Amino acid sequence: IGLPLMSGANGAVSSSGFRLGDFREGSSNVEGGPDNPYKRFLDDLDQQNYAQMDISVNLLDLGFRIGSRNYINVFANETMNAFMKYPRPLAEMLFNVGNSKIVNRTYDIQSFQYNVIQYRSVGIGYTRQINKKLSIGFRAKSLMGISQIQTSNDSMRFVSDADDRFFGVLGNLSFMSSGAQNLKPYYSILGNLNFGNLATQALQRNPSNYLQNTGNNGFAFDLGLQLNVNEELDLYASLLNV
């Protein structure tokens, strides 16, 4: 039995373009001068970079066995996924502006994307132990959309002129959102990584919005298997959120 606010939470942050260690202070560069953490971050970036954050909170989990080989569980989870795709020119522009360095160039950021989705899933799962070595299971989930932020990038780019010291904006970047106020607890908790208070803070902020979805409903399923090869080796495979 998993109880609300007590069943645990999972969080993951990944980045293709930098590591947290790139921002450490107190080191020096090869010339002996002070090291600029942002410059080190900029040097490690690829032309196209990605950052992702995933948080999942278990609200309820109830499972039981039927016989010796069958296991059924019902569950409710809340999930937030954030994804950002950012090109190197965006970081270069921020670096140049922060150092009052305006050069004649175009910063092409038309590949920039930022998407966040928060949803609640309620479902049922079934696992069957085929034999002593192999188990196979699936889960069917009903999804209730709570919040979403999505960008639409129409050839966005900045043009800078060193002589007249100005920035010109070409194209446009649109932000579309639904229920964005419900995302506040996630970002406030990220400051101290206290995932256990996630649902509590959300209920305290706006209980009616938190408990209701925005009408964006869907479904998904998971498939998985576990194979015991020998005493030293277990193999797992899964297909999630289809």
C-alpha cells in the first residue's frame, strides 16, 4: 500500500550541453587570471543543446496477489516533464550582452523550444510470472492534463550592430499555456529539492485548481518484462508512456 504524500517521489535532471561543475567558482584560467564560469559553460556547448527535467510523485498505490503467479495493482501518479532545446547562439548572445560586448552578427535561435507538461495518471497494472525466470506485465493509464506551456518559434533571431549599439529582433516566439499557475509548486520546490512536500504545497496554494484538470484527457500504456538469466544476472526491458 502506498499512501498520498508518503509513497515517495522521483526527480531527474539531464543536460547535453553542460555540467553543474562548469559553474564552480574559485579556479583560474591558463593565463593565471580569474576563470569565468559562464565562459567555461559556453566553451562546452554544442551547436544544438538539450536540457530536460522530470518529476514524478506517487499519490496512491494498492497492490495484491492472485494465486502465486499473478499480481494486480491500482495507482495514481502526478508527473511533470520539462524540455528545452537551445542553440549555441542564444548562449553566445547572453554572454556578449552580459559583458557589454556588441558585435556585428546575427544570433539565429529559430530552433529554440521550451515545453512543459504536467498531468495526473490513474491506472491499473497486471503482472504475470510466466515461469521461474520470466515475468511480463502491463499497465493501462488514464491521463488528466493539468498544466502545459508550449513554444512556437517562427524563425526567431536577433541582429546586433556594433556601430549603433542596438539589437534588432526578426521573426517571433510565441508562448501558449494552459493551467500554468499549477506549475508553481514544482519550481518553488526545486530550490531545495524537497520533493516530499510537492502535493502539500500545491494544495495550500490553490486546492481547487490543483484537484481539477483542464479537460485535456488521454490514455497511455506501459509494457515490461524481467528475465532471470542466472544467479548473477537479471535483465529488464520496458516500453513506457505509449
